[in-house]
Amino acid sequence: MSPSDAARKSKILIVEDEAIVACELQARIAAFGHEVAGVAGSAEQALALAAQNPPDLVIMDIHLRGAMDGIQVAERLLGAEGPAVIFLTAHSNQEMLQRAKATEPFAYLLKPYQDNELRIAIELAIYRQAMERERAELTRQLQQALAEIKTLRGLIPICAWCRKLRSDDGFWLGVEAYLQTQMDASCTHSICPECYQKQLAMAQGPPQKEPGAA
């Protein structure tokens, strides 16, 4: 899924312990064209819903019922495959802001907020998250490719008589077997033009002398 596709329609988890505010958020998210993955009123419920139906984005109230607050929930959700997080709060004290910053949220909105502020924050957060996931996937593919393709360095010991090659663990292998230990590939067989001409000449035999030739 491209970043533009992700930004058009994404799954959003609402974590808000005030029922009226949660309902308003649901209506706004639906109006923005996104899917509500669930509504949680506590940290424990939020973590359970995120595990059952992983969202692309979490809109998180910081103050929640129970022992954990929204910042602690965000810390639990951190990771390369974790959702983007937008914090909503009516409080902006410095200590809370510093704790929130440590979780690297995609936005931090103060209540009350305008619809347009929320919409822009959602679209930017989803877009950035999709870009980061795409970048992480490309990095994973590159690392996998580098792991599968072993670069041959230095001198490769080759037997001067049978032309076998010595592997890193000391075994003498034919060219095909050696290549298969160095890369995730299988060898196919063909014949080069030079060898084809040699084989053709051998099959035809030595040239016949014309009658009467000395």
C-alpha cells in the first residue's frame, strides 16, 4: 500500500475515557473517510484492542482511567511496526510534554481543538507512518539481499589439476557446489559457442581426405 493510499483510508484506534468525547471523535474520523478500529476507555483495553486489530494510528488521550496513562500506552506500542500516535490532552505542563516527546508522537493536540487541526494531524501522521514503514521495508530487503549475496573477497584457492575450489570450511567443491554455498541460487546448464563448436567438430570426426589426395 502506497503512502497516498494509506492516507486516504486507515484504521484508527480511539483511546478516550470520556464517552461523549469518544463519540465525537468517532463521528469526525468517519467524516474524514477513515475506519474506527475500536474505542478504548482504559490503557488495558487499548492494548488489548491494538493487539487484536492493529491500527495504523492511535488517537490517545493522555489522562485515562486506571494505573497507566496514555503516554505509558504509547511506550508499549513503540516499534517499527507500531502505530502512529496523536496525543490529545487538556494539560500542557512541561513534565508531561517531556514524557510525551520521548515516545515520538506524530502530533500533540490541546483540547479543545478544531476539526481542521485534527484532520491535518491525522493525514500527516498516517502519511509519515506509511513512509517510515516503506523505508523500513526497503532497509529490511536490502539487509536480506546483502546477507544472501556473499561477496567473494581475496584469493580463492583453486586446484590446479581438477579445478575444484576450496570453501571457507576447508572442503574442496566443484564450481556448481561452491557457487551454491555462496549464494541462494541454483545453477542451470547451457553450452557456450566455443564449446559447442568443439563438440560439433568431435561429433563429425576428423576431416575426410578427398580421393586421390596425397
